[in-house]
Amino acid sequence: MVKEFEQLMKHIDKVTAFQTALTLFEWDSETLAPEESMELTSKTIGILSNEYFTGLINDEVKKLIEKLSGSKKQEELDFNQRAIIKNLKKTYEEMEHIPPEEYQAYKELTAKAAGIWAKAREKKRFDDFAPCLEEIIRYQKKFAGYRLKSGRSRERGIRLPYDVLLDDYEEGFNMDILDEFFEKIKGTVIPLLKEVAKKRDTIDKTYNHLYYDIEKQKKFCRFISGYTGFNFNRGVIAESAHPFTTNLHNRDVRITTHYFDRNLESAIFSSIHESGHAIYEMHIDDTITQTPVGTGTSMGMHESQSRFFENVIGRSEAFWTPLFPKLKETFPQQLKDITLDHFIRGINKAAPNLIRTEADELTYPLHIIIRYEIEKMIFAEEIGIEELPKIWNKKYKDYLGVEPKDDGEGILQDIHWAGGSFGYFPSYAIGSAIAAQIYYHMASIMPINDYLKEGNLTPVREYLNQHIHKYGATKNTKELLTELMQEELNADYYIRYLTEKYGRLYDLDV
Amino acid sequence: MVKEFEQLMKHIDKVTAFQTALTLFEWDSETLAPEESMELTSKTIGILSNEYFTGLINDEVKKLIEKLSGSKKQEELDFNQRAIIKNLKKTYEEMEHIPPEEYQAYKELTAKAAGIWAKAREKKRFDDFAPCLEEIIRYQKKFAGYRLKSGRSRERGIRLPYDVLLDDYEEGFNMDILDEFFEKIKGTVIPLLKEVAKKRDTIDKTYNHLYYDIEKQKKFCRFISGYTGFNFNRGVIAESAHPFTTNLHNRDVRITTHYFDRNLESAIFSSIHESGHAIYEMHIDDTITQTPVGTGTSMGMHESQSRFFENVIGRSEAFWTPLFPKLKETFPQQLKDITLDHFIRGINKAAPNLIRTEADELTYPLHIIIRYEIEKMIFAEEIGIEELPKIWNKKYKDYLGVEPKDDGEGILQDIHWAGGSFGYFPSYAIGSAIAAQIYYHMASIMPINDYLKEGNLTPVREYLNQHIHKYGATKNTKELLTELMQEELNADYYIRYLTEKYGRLYDLDV
């Protein structure tokens, strides 16, 4: 092995270990840790985070990355090693231009912000959160400014602060690309939604809110996670307030679900969704797990996997054909009069609503577009903080036809901004679009609906494993898509998917 | 604050953070981690352990401890700070005389040994484990040899290898003290057991092995942990193969239980036992938690707390007087004909048996004495590894009147030696003896049985909190006992306790 690479990996193994410990603490705090523990555990987390930072950002590591980036050394490295260097260079440049004391202050700010946001949301008062949000935005702009001056930004032709952030979450994506992407979607979804609205009440969903015993739900959700492809030898399922997936490495992937006794769908589809994320992480190749490229390549690609399983196949009639009898067997009373067709219409019912996380597939991208447009305005300095709720509410009215009664069901609903995650929301829509694009490609090479009807998900999973999962972050989204289907992200598939699906469900003339 | 102390604490805070992370990984692996995860997680654990070791054992820390041990600096430190320095000096001297590469090799050996031991136990073949055990003993003797040459051993008058190990687990204890302690116990327990044996069959315990629904057991055990004093805001209960307690700090203390559907007692008493450990850790003073002295002072003292709750009060009629109706209510069918008196005799039934962890209170110390005597022989170089099973079996015959059919229920039953824990077993008996001694002292200053009958455990817990728990490891066992009752450990109380209790239960003339 190249000597410098070996030296570098000693540092990286150490920071990976700190990162893994931090992941475990995070998992533990979301799923199990006692109520009063955080006050003291946060000290441990603070120290580990600091060790992570100083272990990664230091002169020795910097020199090694520089050496290994040289064209002669690059030739000596293999594919995975080059990907690791590229990835580290990116991480490094993201961080090294930020003065450590500012980064520290920013971290402390966002640590506190979560609490301030939660209280403001509870009281439904944006004003309580605004000063804190303003401060976070100030830091974000400042950091983006530093990074615009970096060699990396110049090399990549990134010239605007918001583009810096978009590129962080999805390499190679910027406002030019996303503007076109979202405009296309808006142009289709808003009129489609109006058509759907006329026929909305033809779908009955009362069965979903009968009483469903939680122990029985748990059993069924465990079954459906396994059915989807969750490997229990390499993973565990627990409960938390909000479902999520996390992983220590490819042999330890964890998901959570939240059960409601008056909502049958919620836990089932969050189980499939998180299983989709988990399947991705469980199939990262052994040669790269526990390295910086040993995880999903981007948020968008990750969401494409979870949404492919949850929505594209998980809400289809083919998928439920072999499963619906089992669900009826689990809840014979509640589902007595519900046919498969009724159930499929129920789980796909579209209705404009104020809350992103409760949105159906059709209205979901509109929630994202609203956030994207507002973030663009923030970073273009077009608006003051105090104007945000008004703009938010107006966009909901214009695009979805609904208006928040208060900030709690409006601008305060997402935690993302409190954590400084600007440029993150588009990933959700990118994920949905990729999922649709993958579906049509898959359908062109295999009889996917026949497989689903037969309860045979193996060909589907193997396609994803072989073309996407195993590569982890050694290839970015653009590279993966292009290699797989000789085409980059193309919103047309997503539009076709939504149009066909909702046209069929609501018997529309589209 | 003294400048050097502040500098030292920066190092200590860091190693404490690594230690806390290691504790969480251990908890996670025992309670939740997926089956295949350990192969990769062990890399993370290895790196964190190494960071812990090098963060603690280095010249800078050594110099600071030396400076702070000087008499002038000592005067400037407060009580807790002096205790921290004393404790670190001990830890330091335990480790610094061992060459790091030997320590590393030894760690790798014991990491593998657990698996070898488990397989040998399964196959019931001591020979499969013997070479590994011999190697562990070789290291232990070598390390003890290094440490005998240290200033600390010389200062403390420790001259024999086994005394080094005994002093590690219980400061100030050595073979002279323990020989006398165990001889006294043997002299009482062996004859008492013979008397009991004659009347053993007067006690019926078949009710204990009826079918007991596990969900109902869980509910009752959670209740009884809370009743005993487990604070659920600062702790959680999970399940694992073998019950244990662990803690990240005084606001995060965790216990496990294991439920059997054909054994009512098992989970109940392990819940009370682990709650006893947990109550100790939950009441360590806020000023010392997350420092090296922020945990129970010794294994023996810890066991005294768990055994006090589990056995001394937890198996008494007074304790169960307010609780037994609730237990009967939980299992009305199974306990229909069982009276409180019957139940108390049942849970205290004494019968010689081959397995330490299943032993009753009366025979328990004999299991410990056998291990103590064998460990003494090992470190006095009196015996070869191959002779161990024969000696083991003979001692069981002589002291308990039972003989193992194979090594699985004989010398291979405990994991301790595979982990290199020699000198550890006596702590269990010391714990039982301290529990009895504390009981008589407590009874001399408060109407403890009246309190128990009234379901009022507060005075009992507050006595323990105020005199033992809050001090953590700032005082050692000898100091705590002497300050509390003007007397060191005295086996007479333990003997009196066993004699009175079993005399009463079996209507003996003692």
C-alpha cells in the first residue's frame, strides 16, 4: 500500500472510531437514554466531537491529503483509495476555511437552537426563534463566504453562497439545475392537484383510524421490514419519537419506528421507508465500510432508496397483492370490509395539508419547493427574517391552497433550520425523482410487477445492490445514474410517474 | 483551582469520555447490537481503548500526578481532589509498570479467551480452555511481579503476587485477612448446612416452576425495581443473557434482567439485586460523578449494596408483607394456595448445588471459598493447570457434598478467569458479609423491620446514601465502615446473620 495512504488511514481510523461512538450516543439518546442523562452525557459528546474535529483537521492530515492528491500518487492508488482521498479533500475544504473558534461557537449555537426551536414551536411563536435563526443564517452565510474563496469552489465554478450548500448535499447540483427541476414539477403538480381535489372525496380512509393494537402492529412491521429486505443479523429495530435510520457500519444498521394505535399506515410505511435506507447501508461493500466513503453517497440518493421502497413499490397494488391477506389476518375486524383495491386507494389518497412529514406523494414536492424558494431568498439577501412567516403562508396558499393558522403548523414545523441545514430540503425531492427514474429503468429490464405480485423482491434488491448500494460514496449521484442508465437526473420520469399514478387512482383524463 | 490539577483534569476528562463511550458500547453489545456487528465494532472499541490507555498513561499525566502528590500541593487540594489524585496514582501504578506491548498482547489474549472459554464450556472440556488459561495466568503472574517492585507495593507492604490482585479489588485486603475471614465462615457454614440438609425437604418450592407469563413478570419487576428505589428518570432497564448493572454517570445508570417463564423468582431477585447496584451509582455525589472517584468504591462494597437489597431485606418477611398481595394479584392462579410464610421459606430454601450463580445465601460463600483457595494455590505455584478440575471437584465434594459430572458444571462455569479476573471472587463474599454487618448496625439505630412492613424504604436508602453512596470512591471500604460503625469488616455479623436466619427458617437448635 502507498506509504502516505497508510499513514493517513491511521488518522482516519481514529476519527472514524470517534464518529462511530458519536453515532451510538445519538442512537442511544433518541431511543433509550434516561430523561436526565443528557445534561452530563453532553460533556462526553462534546469531548468526542472535539477529538473528531482535531483528529481530522490538522497539519499532518492536510499534508498527507495534499501529497496523495498529486497526479503521481493518484496513479498508485486504487479506485477506492482515490475515492477516499477525494472525499476527504471535500470534507477538509468544507471545514478548514472556517476558523475553529467560529466553528465552535456555531456548534454551541445550533446545540442550543434545537431547544429554542422546540419551545417556540410549542408556543407557536416564530418571534421566539427568529433571533436564533438569524444568528444561524449569519454563520451559514459567513461560512459559505469563506468557502467560496477556497480552491475547491473556484475549481468547481461555484460562485454563490447557496450553491455552496446545495453542492454539499448533492455534489454537482446548483440553483440552475434545481430551478429547472422544480419549475417542471410545479408546472405539472399544481394543475394535477386541482384535478385530484375535485375527486378527492371518492376515496374513503376511515378504516385507517380505527383502533389497531400496538403489539400486533409491531409484529406486522417487523415482518414487513424483513420482507422488504432488512437483515436482522446486521440490524435492529427500536422505537423513537421520529423514525430514523443510523449505522455504525455495514454490519450494524438501525432503524426506528413510532406506533400509533389509531393510525394503521403510519408505522407500516415508516418501517418500509427506513428499511429502504437500511438496505442501502447494509449493502455497502466490505472493502469500504468504516471508511469515509463507506456510506450512502448523498442524502438524495438515500432518500431515493427509502422512497423507492416506501412509495414507488410499497404503495403499489403489485406489492400488496401477496401481503394484504396477511394484514387482514392480523386485523380481521378492522379490515373486514376493506378490499385490496380500497386499501391501495386509501394509502395513496392525496390531499393538500400543512405538514410536510404527513404529506402524500403528490403534494410532497410542493412542500419542498416552498422551502427551496425561501432558502434561495434568504441567501440572496432578498428578505428579512421577520418576513419569513408571511412569505411561508402565502406560498402554502398559492401552491397548496391551504393556509397555516399559526407558526406551529407553518414555518416552525421542521427542525432543519435550527440545525443549520440549509440546502438540505431539495434532497427529498431529488430522492423522489430518482426513485421514479430508477423504477422506469428497472421496469424496462425486468418484469418488476410480476415479481412483486409473486412476493419476490430479490431481483429488485440485487439490481439496487449491484448498481448503487455497494459503491457507497465512491461514486456520486450523477455518476451512479449515468453509469446505470446513460442519463443524469431527469424530472420527466418523476412527472410521468405522478401523472400516471394519480391519473389511474382518480380516473383522471391525463 | 490549583493550576496543575486543572491541567490534569483536562486529560482526565478526555479519558473519562473514552471510558464512557466504551461503557456504552459494552452495554449496547450485551443488550441490543446485531449479531454480526461485533466483528467490525471491535475495531472501534480497540481504537477507543487505545486512546484511553495512551490518554492516561503518558509522561505529562505522570508528572502532574507526581507534582500533585507532593505534600505542599496536597495541602492546597480539597478532599475530593486529593481522592482523585490518590485514585489516579493507584490506577497509574497498576498500569505503568507493565510494558505497553505486553499489555496489548494480554488484552488481545483475553479478548479471544472469552470465546474459547464459551466453546470449552459448551463441550464441557476443560482441556480445550487449559492452554489459554495457562497463558492468562502466566501474564497475571508476570504483571503482578512487575507491580511488586513498584513503590506503591513496597509502601503498602505487599509482598506476594496474589496479594497484589486482592488489593486491586479491595484496598487493604490480603490473604492474612481473608484466610481468617473465610476460615470463620467455613467453620460455621459447613456444620450449619449439615443441619439444614436434614430438614431440607420440609420446604416445598414447586409453585416457583409453574408457568409465569413474561409480560406480567416484566411489569412486576419494573414495579419492584421502582419500589426498591430505582429512579427511572436516571436509569433504564433492558434485557440481557446475564443480568448486570452499568453506568455512564450518576444520571444514567442501567440494569438488565433475564426472564424465564418457568421461574418466578429469578427475574424478581435479579431485579432487586441490580437495583441495589443502581441505587448506589445513582446517589454518587454530583461533585464527583464523571471523575475517577465517581463510582462505587469497590466490588465488595457494590455487592454489599446489591445483596443488602436482594437478600438481607429482599428475602425477609417484613419486606414482602406489603408486597406479597400484589404478587398474588399478578399471578392469582399460580399462587392461589401459597401463603406469605410459605413464599418466604421458598425463596430462602437452602440446598447444596454445583452452580455458584444459582446458589442460595447459605451455600454461596462456600462456592467463593473454593475459588479463593484454588486461586491461592495457582499463585503460590502449588499446582499445574491440568490438576485444577480434580481439585475443584474434590473441594465441592468436601464442602458442599456434591460433585460435578463434567467440567461444564464444574470448573468451567464462571467467565471470570477467562477475563483475567483473579482475586475478584472474594469480593462477593465480602459483599455479603458487609451487607449483614450494615443490617445489624442499621437495626441498632432504626426500627428497620417496622419500616419494611409499612412499605417505607426511605430511611433505609437515606442511611445508605448518606453514609456510603454519596462518597463514591473518595473513601475505601475500610474507611467507610470504620466511620459508620467504628469497626472494620467483621465476619461475626455475617455468621450471626446466617445462623439466625437459617435457624429460624428450619427450626434448628442453634
